Amino acid sequence: MEFASESEAATAIQIFHDREVEGRRLTVNAAEDRPPRPTGPRVMRIERPRAGDDRPARSFKRKGSRRGLRGRKRSL
């Protein structure tokens, strides 16, 4: 929510902070800017098999959502 002035925002924070709504306490505070995201190419780390290691190297991240994984687990 945006306010026309700082005083309106401070008043709203004071009114609504720590108020109980439907059995839950509200926490209201002023929004802060997000830190900038890093720019540039993203580097994927490729795992290589070590000497004497019989496990295959996993060179990619498994695709799919967590919800899809949970659904597959339930169906087993």
C-alpha cells in the first residue's frame, strides 16, 4: 500500500501494528528496498567422478517442482 505522506504511513503503522485479526497478530512496518541482484553469467558447477568413486557424476540439477515431487511420493 502506498501513502501520500510519511505521516500517513506512520499513522497506519501505529494503528495496525500488533492488532489482532481473526486470532492472529499483525506485524506492520515500513517497506525496505530489496538489495540489487547480482548481474552477469551464472556458473553451473559440474561434478566430476573422483578416483575410486563408483557413483556416476551428476552434472545437472533435477528438474521439476517440489509439489510435483511430493505428489509422486504420495502415489507410490
